[in-house]
Amino acid sequence: MSYSRTEIEESIIKQASESADFRSRLLSDPRAVVESELGQKLPEGLGIEVLEETSTKIFLRLPRVVSTGDELADEDLEMVAGGKSSSKDTVTCGAAAAGGFASKNEIHLT
């Protein structure tokens, strides 16, 4: 099954807002919580950072932008070559970014 990044984030944020224990685990070990929620291991090298907003601080998430002339890494090329996988082992974690390189980040779970 394929989930959009928005769907994954909304589900995790909803659980974190409803359960103090879940929120605490998410803040202390976000990778383990996300892997548990997806029921799959995430690829090595994929970092996950959770930031908690306060009444005096908010955060804006900026998508990755590839500069003109930059080359894509082999794994990035594999993700865009041939289109989207219909595999049950693919989780979509991104969408086209306004003002930047339009890409869909997919995590291939094996």
C-alpha cells in the first residue's frame, strides 16, 4: 500500500496529540516510532527529526531543492526513472515542491 507523506504525518501527529506516551516516544526515538507505524524498517541513512512547537516558536519545513546543474544520486534517479511503483512495499513520503525540484520521495520497503 502507498501512503502520501501528508497521510503519514497526519496519522502520526493525530496520535501524538491524543497520547502523551506516544508523543514522548516519538520525540525520543522518531525512527523507531515511524518504523512501528509503517510496519517496516526504513532505509539506512534516512534520518527523521521531530521538532515540537511551543507557544513562542514554530517551524517551517523547507523541501530539498536541487540546484540547476546538480546531478541526482543513483538512488534518486532510480526513484524517478520509469515512474511510480505499484508495489505494496512502497511508501510515498513527499510531493512536488513549489519553487524547487518536483519530486516524489518514495521509500521502498523490503
